[in-house]
Amino acid sequence: MGEPTSLVPWIALAFGALGCFIGYSFPAWTASDWVLPVSGKPIVAIPPFTIIGFELTILFTTIFTLLGLFLLGFIDSLRFPIPKGAKKYRRFQRDRFGVVVRCDETKLEEFESIMKKNGAEEVHVEKE
């Protein structure tokens, strides 16, 4: 059935890089705007800014990855709502769990065989 691609790693990479960029550029801008010369040390030195860059990389990555997960989950729930037929099965709400899968007519037999092979008690097919 194929491996679906996800935007989550790209979101994490993009916002992690943004956090690293901001973590280095903001202190560099601050140091160059308000110059405080100390015994011949460079005004914009990379090693002290590494801690800030690292922290903002982690901060941006976690915050925007979580926001991306919630946003992508919300968008997918709008694109693929739970079918009305799946709400009829009260067993899913008591002591079982169900898997709702949308697939093409051509892959229906393959899907049923995969589910039965992996121990599905019941495979119910609804056509819209």
C-alpha cells in the first residue's frame, strides 16, 4: 500500500534551522549595535552565541513540530472525516478498536488479506 510521506520532519528541519539562525543572528546584531569592547576580543564571537543558537534550535523545533502535528491532524480530519458507517459500530467504543481505511477498489482484496493475515476479527467494506 506504500509508505505515506509526512511533512512533520520538514517542518522540524525548517523551524530548527530558523531557530538556529535567529539564535546566532540576534546576539550578533545586539553585540554589533551596542559595542562593548573588552580587552581586544572580537565584537561578534561565535562560541558564546552557540549556546543561544542551540537553545533556540531546540525551542523552535519542539514548539513548531507540535503545532505542525496539531495543524496537520486538524487538516486531515477535515479532508478525511470518519465515515458514517464507522459510527454505527458500538463495539469500537466499548471493548474493541477499529481501523477505518480508505482504499481503491483495485486494492480491496489485498487490503482484506493483509487485515485477515494480521488477526482482524472482522473486515467490513462500505462503498460510498
